[in-house]
Amino acid sequence: MRLLKLLWYSMCGLFRKPDTIRKVCTFAVTVYAIVITAHTLAGHIEIMILAFLLRWSWIPLSLSALICLYGEPIKRRNFNRFFRRKQFESCDNKIPKYIKTTSVNRYLESVRFKSGVHPKEWEKKKPLLEMHLNKKIHKFENLEGDMSVMDVSVIKENLPTYIEWQDDFMPEERRIFAIGEGYNGQVIWDAVSAPHGIVAGATGGGKTALLRLIIHQAINKKFNIQVFDFKGGGDYSGVEHMHRDYDPSFVISDPEETNNILLALLLEVKMRLESYKEAGVTNIDEYNALGRGRDVPWLIVFDEAAEIFDVKPKDKAEKELYTEIDKTLRKLARLSRVTGVHILMGFIRPSADVLDGQIKNNLTWRACGYFADSAASKIVLENDKATELPQDIKGRFIIGEDEVQAYYLPIPNAGRTD
């Protein structure tokens, strides 16, 4: 049984990317050399039984070569050497013991170790281990229920740089939105558990394209939609054109009209909360399940929300108006969590003054694109992972702990721009 496992792991190693063709060719040449050598030697032996055994010895010899080249023994020996050389030991002076390598999906493989080394020590050795593996490490994770087993998720294939949107990607659940592909599969925004969110990133990184994608799905899911874009709304003309039979004027660029809409929406939220209280339910889904009414979810999008929160460059009248918008929006974000009203705010360059803790605590879902400096990344994600994203790939985000390539929604008569 152990031999069969070794052969299976060896075959997986032979055909595992990268360099599959090179590995297959190397193995084929090795087998050819073994066959020629075995038959040549057999031809010089007169004893028939020995000649027969030697002539067919290429089969076990080839299988042994397969195991030695691509199987577990060679990996175990290499890892042992590496851990001893780097003095990577537990408190009882034991090095991690290599167990096996398994394929997780198209992008990841898992290398499992029996280890008494603390997870923080694994993180410290991450650069050295990446050099040894010649691959980037996605994450370290203890096996559930067994702290002595460490799974190292290794990236065997990078995420694609462009994934064109297909409506088949869209989840059936009404308040769940498909965002893109991560190393663990499809990434979603679950607006039920995280009702409001932030989409941030430098200019040209794909922030507006991601907002357009979410709006497109919300339209197909029959949401009420309102987009506030004080830059004129030109970035959303394409998606408006695609859905002109839905509502040709869901993009608003006027601050006074914005304030009026938010006040009206706040009133509707209060009415919904009162209805839920009377019905003895806690949220929109429970209320709609009763059949008393059909509250329609709302998607509220603010592209470049810093225009609202930063009142310093504005005159007195503008300050008063924008302060009123800010106040209403904050109250809406606090009260609307269970009413099916979902707020997304886009930021090009967030700062602590603009995106303060009070509003940020209500925006629990975060998608952050590339930032050159760590300050902006820490404001959005509370870490500097956004600085590690590739600068030249549009639509690449950090969502949660994962790197994600967002789907791109082609817009009629529009190129691939942010």
C-alpha cells in the first residue's frame, strides 16, 4: 500500500505544473536509457533466466527512478537538510517532518508537515522556505483539530491577469455578489453578513470597474440603485447604457439632490425598522418571508467618497451642505444594516481625516487595490498587504486575507479602463 502511495505521489509530481513538459521529457529519456542498458546487458548473458530477468528489469528500475526523481523520499530528504541547515527546530529540538504534498486546486498545493514549531516561527522563515521551494507561499495553517500538523499552501500557478465577466458567475442568492477569483476559488461579497463596504485603490487600478460590476449584478437582481458620483458620472455611462430600460438616471452628480435622496432613504429605513418591530422580525429577509410586504434591497454607491467627507477646500455654503450629507450618510450606515440597504464607498486616496473610525467601523467589507505607501493600505485593511500587489495588473485586490483578480465587465464602446 505504501508503494502504491509513493507511485501515486510520484506520478502527481511528474505531471504537476510548472515545467511539466521538461519533467516528462527527462523521465522519458531516463526510461529509454534504462531499457537500452537492460537489453544490451541481457544480450551478453547466456543463462536464459538471468537474461530474461535483466531484460525486464527496466520496469522496476523505471518505477524506482520515478519515485527518486519526483516522489516523496527525495522531498523528505531535501526538507530535512533544509530544516537542519536553518536550525528550524521545536522546543524539544525536533525538526518538522515532511508528510505529503497534495493539490488543492488549480492555483494551490498543500505541503503538510508534522511539526512542533510555533506558527509565528514558520512566518519568520517564510522567505527562506520560498527560496527553497522556488515558489511563493500563500499561507500557513494548522490542521483543524491538530496543532501539531502544519499545512503550507504553496502557489503553483499565478492568478490570471484578466477574467471577463459572464453572467453565469453571478450567485443565485439575491444579496450575494461575485467579485472575482482568488487562490481559494471564487470570491464574493456577502451583503447579508457585511452590509456596507469600501472599494479603494490608486487611479487606474480597477476600482470603478469593480463598482460597475457590482452595480450590474444588483440591476440583474432587481435592486433599487443609486450611484453618487460628483465627478460627473461619466464612468458609469456605459453601465447606464447597458441597462437603459432599468432606470436611465440612477447616477446623481448634484450635491443638493444627493442630500434630498439620502434624507428620503433614511426616512424609508426608519419606516422599515418600525414595520419589522411590529411584525416581530429582525431583518428584511424575515419580513419578506412573512408575505406582508416585499421590501426591495437598495444599493447605494459613492464613487470617490472623499468628496463628501473632506470639507476643508469648500466655501461656507458648500461646507454646510456637505456636512449635512456626511451626517445623514453616517446615520444611514448605522441604521440600515438589517433593512437591505447596502452602501459601498470608493476611495482613491483614503486618509485618517477623511475615512475616520466611526464611518469605517460600519463599512466592514473591504476591497483594496494597489497603494504605493503603506499608510493608505493600513487605513483600509489595517495592514500593508496592498503595497505587495502587482502595480501593473488592473483589477487586482486584497479582500480579507486573500489576493483576488476581479472579474471585468466589458462595457459597450468602452475599453479596459478604470
